[in-house]
Amino acid sequence: MSMFKALLLEKSEAGFTASLQSLDEAQLPEGDVLAAISHSTLNYKDGLAITQRGSVVRSWPMVAGIDGAGTVLESSHPQWKPGDRFIHNGWGLGETRWGCLAELARLKGDWLVRLPEAFTPRQAMALGTAGYTAMLCVLALERHGVKPGDGDVLVTGATGGVGSVATMLLAKAGHTVVAATGKAAEVTYLKRLGAATVIDRAELSSPGKPLQKERWAAVVDVVGSHTLANALAQTRYNGVVAACGLAQGADLPATVMPFILRGVTLAGVESVMAPLTLREQAWARLARDIDLTLLESMVEDITLDDCVARATDLIDGKVRGRLIVNIA
């Protein structure tokens, strides 16, 4: 059996630790695909797990990393053979099952998506769960009939991973994007991604009235709490809000008024357990719609050795865009 490096999270009576360890392949969980991970990424959930600021990990010890891209080494799954390249997102990795912030992972073939020819593994992880979730939000808006020209589309948490990619995708599709951020220095960055207007997140983050002036044809919200409540209260008649995050909080201090007086739809977007058909649809659209030059402008490359420090930066709001973890 071979040894491999991994970011291991441990919890005991002595406390919590997150450190780079050398592990034995025999320690990997069961699965029908053994894979070499070439690239991973740090998502918000990874940050919560690595910093122990949220109850993400439910089995100890845990190898962190909800995302991975790489190459199949061994497979007993009928759809995968050695040499195939794949993307993995979610399915409990980094929470209940060892994840992909590691040189090796044992996975289930039913969970994997083939790497689109348009992307290298690094580019796929520049998107990762954040980009895939952003596309799920865009697809949710489209299913509810939102079209370019319908009006302004609000994106909250716009300098984060989901927000950055959502801004880029919506602008490229022809929507007028209003980006909300608390980072005044990032206005140029957001406008380069396609935002028509940038507003201060403070406009949305405090308690507000149940119904407010109609502003948004649609919303992509990654923040939750008062921000989501205000976004709902400001959404236009028959508008739709795609909610996928809780950066401000898991609460929703709202009323039913936007739903019963304006016909607003609150569409929940879940990425971890999404069915394979929806995953494949999202990744196919990303391969078609992503501007790779713009994508490159929002990424930072790091290594496994950097992950603990950069996870803290991520949770503290000091990261713009996406962090790619180069493993191979």
C-alpha cells in the first residue's frame, strides 16, 4: 500500500487539530473508484470544517475537502476505468466521508461527473462546488421563467465564490446584475465580471419592513438571515429568489407578505445531494458559458500546506473569488 498526503482533521479530549499528515492507502474508506486527486479547492464549508467554526464534520478523524478533480487509478464501477478524468462535488465528503484535500481518494463511481473537454482539472476546481452551485441557481431562475431584460437581478455575497461566478454567468447571459458586497475596494473586480451596479451589503443586512419597494426581477442569495428577508421584501411581482447559503445566518426573519401579496417564489438550491442528471446539466452549461479569461481573474492558487491559514482567511471574509488547491 502507498502513503499519501492529506489534510486531516482530528478531535479528541485534547482538542481540535487540522494538519497535513502522511496516511496509508489502507486507511481510505470503501468505494469502487480509487483516484489520484490533482486539484481541489477551498469552499466556505471547507473553511468552516478546517477552522472548526461550524458543525460540518460528523465523523472523526476526517480528511477535509468536498471537491476534487483528478484521474481514476483503479475501478470496479462499470462506467469508470483507469485513466478517466472526473469531477467530484459534495456527497458528504469532508463531512461524513474522507474528502479530496488529499493526494488519493476512494470514491463511489455513481457520484462522479466526467470532466468536460472544455476544462482542465484546475479550471474545473476554479469553479468547484461554488461555481456548480452558482449554475444551479441560474438554472433555478430559468426554470421559473426569468429572462434577460426582465429587470435587475441581485447577487448577494458577490465577491465570494458563488457570488462571483453567478455574477459572471448572469451578466454573460444578458441580465442586468446588481452585486451586493461589503468590500468597497472590489467594485472594479465585480464590474469586470459583468456587474452593472455595485451596492453596499449594509443596504440589505439590517432588519427591514416586510414589504419594500420592488427592485429585483430575481435574486441569487448566498447570505440568508436579514439579507434574504430584505431581498424577498424587495423582489418584484412574480419574481424568484434562489437561496443557497447562510453566510449571515441560518435564520429567516421574514413574513409571508412577499409570497401572498406579490407571488414571489423562494427557490431553495441544494448542491450536495443533487442527482447526477442535474449535476451533468450544470457542468455542461458551465463548460458552454464560462469565460475562462474572466474565470482566471478570480482565482488564487495555493497548496495543501496553505489550506489551514487560507481557510481562516476565507471564513474571515479576506478571500475574493476562488482558491484552487494544487495537489499533484
